[in-house]
Amino acid sequence: MLITISVLSILAISTVVWLANRVLPFVVCPICAGVFLTWMGLLAAHFIMGYQIALIVPALLMGGSVVGIAYQLEKKLRGSSADMLLLWKVFFIPIGFAAAYAVLEQWWTTFLFAFAFLAALSMWFLSSHSTTGPHEETIGDIEKKMEDCC
């Protein structure tokens, strides 16, 4: 039953965010928002309001959020070598899972250390390993120039 409620919550929130994106000055990933707000709501229901729920459902959704965040950040690291992307994911995803587990266990110090490490790791990779810059052309730019040229 909880998984059904969770799926419906994800669908409802994703729809609202998708519609909101039409008027917002920035874009929010509807699925990311739906999953995140659903597991946050489940954790609030459990830890704050005292409802007894199977924590396997929010744990599953939290794992999806960790992988989703990694995917979104990976887009920003596209200029990095495949080895550097793999190295970043080897650290980011397992430590992200540990951070999610720390939230479920209410180990706030562990969560804060994991979160700080993930933030520092991501900032370091984003600043020093991305080769994408204002002077670098994309394949689409080069193809367009070749078509216009000849």
C-alpha cells in the first residue's frame, strides 16, 4: 500500500512541477522533485508525526535521488575524461548512499560529514576537471560551421 501511495505522490508532484516549469524563471526536474518530496514526506510522516511505515520505500527513493543527483552533476562534468567521471562516481554514489542511510538512522553527524564530503568532492571536480569552457566548440557548432562554409 505504501508503494502505491508513493508512486501516486511522485506522479502528482511531478505533474505539478511540470506545470510550474511553464511559469518559473528556472527549470526544476519534475521527476527529481517528485521523488525527493515524496521521500521527504515519508520521512516527515515517520519521524515527526510518528507514523509507522516501512522505511524500505523511502530508502529506495533516496537511492534514486542519489543516482539522480550524480546523473545531473555528471552532465556538468562532460568535458572530463571517462576515467575521471568514473572516479567521481565511484566516490559520489557509495558515499551518497551512506549519507541517505545516515538520515534513515538519524545519525546527523555522519550525514553532515558525508554531505560536506560530497559537496567538496563535487566542487573540486567541477572546478578542476571540467575542460568545457567558453572557447570550446561543441560538435553541433563545428558541423554548422562546416555546412555554412561549403
